[in-house]
Amino acid sequence: MLQIGALKLKNRLIMAPMSGITNLPFRRIVKRLGAGLVTTEMISAMGIARHQEKTFRYLKSDPEERPLSVQIFGEDPRVMAEAGRMVVDAGADLVDINMGCPARKVVKTGSGGALLRSPGRVRDIVSAVRAVCPVPLTVKTRAGWSPDEPIACDIARIVEDCGADAITIHPRFVIQRFSGSADWDIISQVKSKTGIPVIGNGDIWSASRAQEMMQQTGCDGVMIARGALGNPWIFREILDMEKGLTPRPPESGERMEIIFEHFRLLVDLMGEERAAKAMRGLLLWYTKGLPRSTRFRAAFTTIHDLDTMMAVMEAYFSLSTVSTGIPLSMTDPMAYATFGKGQSGT
Ligand SMILES: Cc1cc2nc3c(=O)[nH]c(=O)nc-3n(C[C@H](O)[C@H](O)[C@H](O)COP(=O)(O)O)c2cc1C
């Protein structure tokens, strides 16, 4: 169990914020499969403070996913505080501050990872948000801006001093972006220097890697990003392992059910056209390493209507011929791709 401020989570496993990915459907799926806490993608504090309708869409939530952490980014303490207050009014159970994003358009404004070059600003932002934020406040950061400035322990001390309730460390430097490997020793160092919970993040690709991180670093919780792409079952697998059980990877029927559910939730959220586009990207992950997946994915890009997409996915994943009428022998994904409305399918 992990407690952040007054909030007791049901376990120590956290779904990381991922821009363009951790929307409401994705969060509901990982929550069902065991994540103790889910996080929105990073949301512009300025967009919120200016009441931009488009920005507010990121705050759409559902009771199923609660508690929900909302991540904000920005560089102006007053704007960050205003946004922090507003996201709590909109239902955030926790507020997380992004201090690690390496994207050029973010760092050039002084936000995200650029904050690691301005510890004074870190102090001002965390203090300002803390002053108005009645829910737990967390900070997600990196090892520092560059290897010449390994500042994670200093940042951790600052954010703790300013009243943050937990810190997440992704131990790569901002200029590394995602290259090289995460240096878990930095998580151990931060853990030994701070009194607030430390959440470790970086390169957890499997249940056993999650256990390794907890054992090696003594971190209080783990946060998973890319390891959950196409494998939301990673949370269940970690929980199984913690109970001494053999992790249960998804059976093919279950894999299909979750993929379909993900697709349905996306359609509800964004309509068929955008959901289909998003699903094409997600299928890259969901089918990684599966037999004939390369051809399936190539074929899938040529389909545009929802019914055909559903039928083709079912044919690829399915063990059943009942609902689609597609015979199991139809194993060529190019054939799946041409199966659709107006065709007999048999
Ligand atoms: C596509 C993508 C989008 C991301 N978006 C965010 C974001 O919005 N906020 C954030 O703090 N980190 C973001 N990250 C970083 C991840 O949360 C995480 O720190 C990083 O991927 C390392 O964890 P992993 O090795 O488990 O992937 C993103 C990473 C990826 C790959």
C-alpha cells in the first residue's frame, strides 16, 4: 500500500502520465487491470487558467478510474497555482507538477525539464501550488538537466520543504530524452535523502523489473509508462508476483476483449473517426510480437469504417467464428483487410 498525503492508494503501482496516450479510456483499462493510481497526460496550466475549452477536455473523468492524478505543466507560479486550484475544483484527487518534460516546445517556455535549471523557480512553483491545493501534491522529475547538473536530490529536498507529498524520479537527464538506460541508483540516492514517498520510474518492462526496482532502490512505489503500452496486464502481473503467484499474461480471448473495450471507450470519448485513428496506433503495441502482426497492422491501415475494423480485429484475435462469420482458416491478414461490408466473409 502507498499513502500520498492523506490519500491511501490500494497498491504501489502507478500509471505514468503519457501525452497523447493516457486519456480516459486508457486510464480505465489500466485501472481495471490493477493500477493503484492513474494520471492524466500533462495539461497546460496556462490553458486551464485561460479556461480554454480544448484544455478542459483532458479533465474528463469517470468514477471507475478514481483516484485521479492530474498533471499540469507551466513556469509561472501564479498561473500554476491558479491551474492547480481549478483542476481540484474539476475533480482532481491529486495534483502532479511536471518538471521533466524534454519536448522543445515545453522547455523553451521554461516549463517541464527546463525547471531543473532554476531551483528557485521550483521552490516558487511548489510553494504557490501547495498554498491553494487542498489535495495531495506531487512532483515528477528527472535526474537533472544534464550529467553536469545531477540535481535530483536537491530538487527532492526543495519540493519536500515546500510541502509536496511525494516525488517521482525518472532517472534520466532531460537532454538524454529517452536514450540510454534509467539509472536506478539515482532513485536510491533520492530515497535516502528525503522523507516523502519516492516513486521510481524508468525502464520497467515486466513484472520482475518492477520488483527489481523496488528491491534495488527501496522506492515506495513504481510508475510505469511504456511498459504498459499494449500490455496493460503488466499491473496485474506485478500484483500476482507480489502475492507469490505466477503472473497471468492475457489469454487471447481476454486480449481481444480488452482491445475491443479500449476501442469502444475511445469511440465514446472521441467519435468513430478519431477513435479509429487512435486505435491504429494502439494496435501497433497490442499486437507487438504476435504471429503475423506486421501484416495485420499493414492491412489494418487500409480500413476506414468501424464495422470492418471490428470484424478484422475479431478475425485476427478471435477463437470464435460465430459473431463475424469469418472462418478461422482465414489466417491471411490481407484477406482480413478486404473483409467488410458487402462481402460474404465466408
Ligand atoms: C509517448 C510519451 C508521452 C509522455 N508524456 C508524458 C507526460 O505527459 N508527462 C510526463 O511527466 N511524462 C511523460 N512521459 C514520460 C513518462 O511518463 C516516463 O517518465 C518515461 O517514459 C519513463 O518511464 P518508462 O521507462 O516506464 O517509459 C511520456 C513518455 C512517452 C514515451
